[in-house]
Amino acid sequence: MIQVRHVNTINGMNDTHDFILHIQTSVDIDKKKIYYSAANSPDYRTSFTGSALPFHNEEQAFDKSENTGFIIIDDNKTGILKINYPNAYYKDLGNTYVKPNVKIWFYIESKKQEFTVKLSDGIQVRSLTNPYQRKNCEFYNTLWSLPVRSQESILRDSSFPEKDTYIENFWGLRPPK
């Protein structure tokens, strides 16, 4: 019915948008309009620890968002959507982390069709909650379960990932002491 492929164009040529989504439909859409909504961009502050934190709820994330509007589909049933990088946010009182995405909807014969496109995993090591891996006091008792390695391999294993991905286990293979 609809096909979306996005191209990451951060630092693109003369373009202030971070994501360009190429949308192609196979059906006729009412008024040839596709509506979209995404969270506001992260706020980069002067301190590292306070910048680019996710929004604490959906209302704060979408308040006066610059990533809201519609695009007109041309006669070839294609359209281009340009948005700024949306930030992540939480739902369910901070229990559910929602990765950066864009919500797209349109109408076919006055019936609303809606879906969500995930854009990234979020900005790494930016969270408003503690990681869920710490379930008991034995969390730090992993010294003897780790393999014997050189200092270089320990440092490489505990470094940030090169791509901007959300880290499931922040500590990785780093010794706790």
C-alpha cells in the first residue's frame, strides 16, 4: 500500500533537515495529503550530562513540534518528507522508552490509515531511568565470570560503540572494580 525508505542526511548539502523520507503509495489517497508528526529535536545544552536527554512524556515531546505537518503526493504517487532529528521520549510514567520515530497517517475513502516509522535507536547513554540490568546486589559480582584479557582488550570492550545506538548493557565486558 505504502512504501517508506529514509535516508540519513546529517550534515547534508545545503539542507537543514536530518532525515529525508521518500514515500511512495500504490493507492489513491484522499486530497493527496499525507500527515506526519514526530517529537521535537533534542536540546543540546552546554553540559554533556544535561544535553539530549529524552522527553519525560509524550505531551512534552510533541508540544509545539517543528516536525508536524503534511506533504502533498504528486501524480506519480510519491512524496518527500523532510524532518529534523526527533528525540526519544517515555510513556507509561517513564516505564516505556519510545525510540525516535515519525507517525504517518492518511485517509483512503475517509478511513484513517496510520503507521509509525522508526528512525533510530536514540542517542546513546541518554536516559532518565536506571538500566534494568541491576536486579540484585550480585550485579557487581562478575569479576570471575569474565574472560582473561589484556588491558587493551578491556579498554576496547568498554568503549562507546562507534554508531549512535542505544546500549542495552552499558557495562559490557568491563570489570566492575
